Amino acid sequence: MLIPVTLSLLEGMGTTLKLFFLTLLFALPLGLVISFGSMSRFAPLRWLIQTVVWIIRGSPLMIQILIIFYGPGLLFGLPLLPRFTAALVAFVVNYACYFSEIYRGGIQSVPRGQYEAGQVLGMTKPQIFFKVTLLQVIKRIVPPMGNEFITLVKDTSLVRVISVYELIWMGESYIKKGLIWPLFYTAVFYLILSGILTILLNQMEKKLDYFQ
Amino acid sequence: MSILEVNHIEKHFGATRVLTDISFSLEQGQALSIIGSSGSGKTTLLRCLNFLERPDHGSIAVKGNVIFDANDPKTQLESEIRKKRLHFGLVFQNFNLFPQYTALQNVTLARELLAKERGGESKESIQQAGEELLVRMGLADRAGHFPHQLSGGQQQRVAIARALALHPDILCFDEPTSALDPELTGEVLRVIRSLAEQKTTMIIVTHEMAFARDVADQVIFMDSGVIVEQGAPGDVIDHPKEERTKQFLSRYAND
Amino acid sequence: MMKRSSKLWALLLALAMVLSLAACGGNGSSDGKDAPPADSGTPADTGASSEGSDQEATDSDLAYVQGKGTLIVGMTDFAPMDYKDSGSDEWIGFDADMAKAFAESLGVKVEFLELADWDAKSMELDTKAIDVVWNGMTLTDDVKALMSTSEPYCLNGQVVVVPAAKADQYQTVESLSGLAFAVENGSAGAEQLDALGISYTAMQNQAAAVMEVASGASEAAVIDLLMAGAMIGEGTSYPDLTYTVQLNDEEYGVGFRKGSDLTDAFNAFWKEAYAAGTVMEVATTYGVQESVIEQ
């Protein structure tokens, strides 16, 4: 029984992993763009971005998934996005907002003097960002980002509200067949994934330990 | 012709006026010390020269070319400012070394970036020039160290090498020893003194009166954003004319 | 279900209104035929869904489904109506097999979509995420208000599930008071308990309610008779459970979008299939022949 259950759970794990990695792929750069917007010197843009971030961070991800999937059809009678796509969009937007706040904290914690030192050495803004501040920002954001990654692993289970068949769904489907343990067994899969992430993040922290 | 001419600089932060009608000039190979209590505007003046602040009035000319004129927007183009900055080098009070780079990388980074853009210099020759600079700073054996592995005095000497690497026309020091423990100020002052002996054009904002008198060809005393007195160190520091200068100097009489 | 889902609806609609206002602010509100805010703001679930359906009535839903070539059937894992044999990926069961036959009669492919949240079924219909709800659905007043329902095709009732060892104590409705019940949130079983004034723990689905009893977390559950017949008792995953009191009689139907012409197409299909003997044949395969309503 263990092997067929494991195989079917791995199928759900596939969807979970796909959602996890695609969310990171899109949300990490989008979060950076949003963080620049939230620090913009152009006040209306800054307010707009900060309001959006507040709404997204302040409301449940589950509702956001429901709105993005059902919203177009309910409000405008438009055709819906494919379920997985809708889930991905909700996750990317939600996590990009969380990431943007982490980026913002990281960027703002780099001392002003670092920018100024770059400026007086004749560096361009992109050069200062990529050659001077970026690595310092990364060093500062690795621990809070790591927390978000682990949270994301577990949040992926929310997409089953719009019938995206991820890991927990697969585990739950056994309940109807009278088997309870597969649901609890899914926790092992999450533990393995978050365990691997924890190791990778620790290694990264160590790698960045060479400077202060 | 003076290498630097500063004319009628004025700077406000909001409603506060921090610099009023600042004018002075500096000759090639000379060292200028700016003294004055904290809040007198001397750091702001240095920051104006390095385009970290933008004066509200006045103009700045280097080697006869006007590089900044508050009345002429053409002299304030963002794309031009970068190039103009290279006339000046700035050594910060807090060093502001890049923590993720070694001492040598700190010295060579900006020059390598410039060489990449403009072509010309090879990486090897930049590297070699950087190493030579560190030797001049007495840091030959510290090239591979990261800033946090260096003492404050060593860090500041790396910062001086970093500024020199770009061959600025005028090297500015913003209270270069204020963040250092007293026993470490000597090594930094020695380096600056030797630069003065090699006829490096310098502006030094400092609280070290004895040092200012020894090293400078010219001294400016500032108070409340205005130049109160300027001239040779023998005049300004040893025989001040103005009451405010005397008061200020009397606080350092025991040094 | 009504209580919880109408809350969800109200919340969704409130958020949707904020979004639509924002959208109007961004794009200008020139496009009048897009759902006007007044419609989407209607806080009652029936109101919102019937608004959507009036539009459906103007164009043929049948033509829409035939146009895209697929009939999407919204369902849940619910033996013996819809389920998969272990190791198989194909949905089978009385409802699943008949749905395949219905799709074939329309000349389209069938696609089964397992719904996470049974509460979302009318939203899934209205947004065209699915085309039909076909899953041993009891025809309650709420369901009839939310969608266009077929003629009933199957009889059902709500039964009380208890551990077999205690079955003798709970043979009458009166004996049930004071028991700790688990029941699917918003289900017909929940309505029966509400009517009797018995409180309960609301579960996500009937299977979870049964699991509550099996694990001892609750003392009794109320589920569909058809499901109880297939799911519990000897030879099933729950040999130590049994069912006792039947609380009511009810009928199963199929749900379409409000105003959909698919409802008529279904009714005609079913009569024909019954006359041809197909319905009884399939029903016998899954052991539900006793419950099928004569046409």
C-alpha cells in the first residue's frame, strides 16, 4: 500500500513543486520591481504601490486565489484562466508583495555611505546597485527570505480551493477510501522539501559569512 | 591659474541655511585645511564639491572649467556629474569601504569599471597599480584582507588608496581621523602628511589643529556656514584676527 | 452550506466591487455591457447567480457546450456515483457513466472536474468553469434557487451513521439528541439536523464526517443513504460502522446554469435512456438500481 500511495502523492508533489518553483521564478524579480516602486521618489506611485502591498499582505491568500480564478467570470462574464495559472498568478502577486518588503528592508539597511562611496568613485547607479549594494542586500535578506520560502512550501496547499490537485488533495482523497494515514504522510513530503531548503539556505548564509 | 575656484556657494536644507557666500581658491599641489566646530558647514562644503549635495547658489571651477553653476542647468546634467566627480576624491569619516571586497578589490573596483566602459587599461595593470598604492599606504601584506579584518586605521588607509586609484585632481578628506581610536590616528595622519610632501592637492576637514598647521599651505576657519577667516596657517591658527577664531582655538589650546 | 457560502459570497462580492471600482477608475466605465456594479453588488447568492443566468438564456448553453466540444462535469469523489478504482485514472460510477453517455448524445467529449469545495459549485457554474453539477446532488430548495435543475432521477435519504456496537441504542429519532454529530457543512444531512435542533460539527465532506465517527472524534454522522450503502459496513473500509435511522426522503438531480437549455436536453436524454434500458443497466452495475426513479 505504501508504494502506490507514495506514487500518487508524488504526483501531487509534482504540482506542489511546480507551483513552488514557478512562484519563486516570477515573484523574486517582481518583488524587486515592487520594492523600487515602494521607495520611489514619485509620491503617487509610492502610495499606489504601498496600498497594493497593504491590500495583498493584509488579506488572505485564499480569497485572492478565489478572486483571481472566479473574479473575471463573476464580474465581467469573461472566460476564466486555467486553474493552475490562476493559482500561480495569485501566488506570484502575493509573494512578490511579501518579497518586496523584505527587499525594501534589505536595501534601506545598507548604509547611505555605501551609495555615496560608489558615487564619488564615479560609479553609475546600476553599477552601485549590482557591484556594491546587491550582495550586502542579499546577505541581509537571506534569513527572512528563507522563512518566506518555507511558508510558501506550506501555502501551496491552499490552491486546492480551486481544485488544483496538489499534495494535500492527493492525501485527502484517500480519506474517502477510508485511509487516513496518507494525509498525515504528506507531512513527510513537506518536511523533506523544507529540510532541503533549510540546508541550502544555511549554506548560502555560510557562504556570505566571509564579510560583515 | 588656480586648480579650484569656489565662488559664492550657498546651500539650504529646507529653511536652514548651512552655507553662506563661500568663496576660496586652491593652487595646484597645495593643501587646504578647513577647521571649525561641528555644524559649521565644513562637511557640507566638501559634499558640495563632490556633488553629494547641490548648492543653491554659486559656482565651482576646476582648472578654469566651470563644472557647476547654480544658474546654468546645463552644468547639472546627471550624465555629466559622474564624469565631473572624478576631478575629486573623497575620503569619508567612516571609511565606507565595501565590506564584500578585499582591500585590493576596494582599491581597483571603480577603476576596473571605468576601464571596462572606456577600454584601455588592462586588468593586470590596474591590479598592479592597486598593489603599489597599498604598498605606499604601508598595507602590502593586507591586500587580501576584508575590511572587517582590518583595524580602523588600516581601513582608512585603504580608503585613501581607493580614492587615489582614480587619480583625482583634488583629494578631499572629511574628518579622516574622527572615527578612529586616538592610538590609530597617527598612522593615518602620517600617510596624509606624506601625500602633502608629494605635492598632492588636498582639502582636509579636520579637528587636529597641530596637524592642520603642519600640513596645510592654507587654512579656512568656518563658523555657522560662513568663512570667518582664511590665510596661511601661521596667521589663522597662530595669530587669529577674528574673535570667533580665537574662541574656537582656545578650546584646543591644551592639545 | 448556505450560511457559510453566503458569507463567502458576500466577502467575495465586496472585494469584487472594490476591484471593479478600481478597474472602472483605471479604464473608464464606458463599456456598459460589462456586468454593472449594481449587479455584482447584490448580496444574495440567488440574486447574483440568476443575474448571470438571464444572460445565458439569450444564447444557447447547449450551443456553447457543443461549440467548445467538451462538457465539463463538476463532481466530487463520491462512491458509488463518482469514483476511481484504485490504480485507475478513469472516473466511474452511476453518475460518471451516465454523464459520459449524456455527453456522447450531445456529440461532445466529457471532462470530469473534481471540486475542492462543494460550496463553490454554483460559482463554478456561473463562471463557466464547469457546465454541469452531477454528483448525487440532493435537490434542496437552496440548490433549486442556485441553478437550473433536472427532473429527479434517483431517490435518496439521510441516514445516521454510528458505531455498529452501539447501533441498538440509536434506532429512533428521539434517541439521537445529545449525541456529538459530524456532518458535511451545508449538506442535506445538516439541514435535517438543523430541523431537529441538534447541533453538530461541520465537516468538509461526508467522508470526513464518517472518519470522525470511525476515529471516535464524534459519536454519529449523517450522510446520504446511497453513500452509506457503499461506504460503510462489512466488506468496506469501515466494517465497525453501521447506519440506523433514516431522517427523510429526498431526490437526486443534475444542476445546470440558470436558464440553460441543457436542462431540457438532459431531461429528454434521460427519458430516452431509461426507455432504452440503459439507465437500469448502469444502475445495476453500481448497485443503485433500487433507488432509480421510474420514468
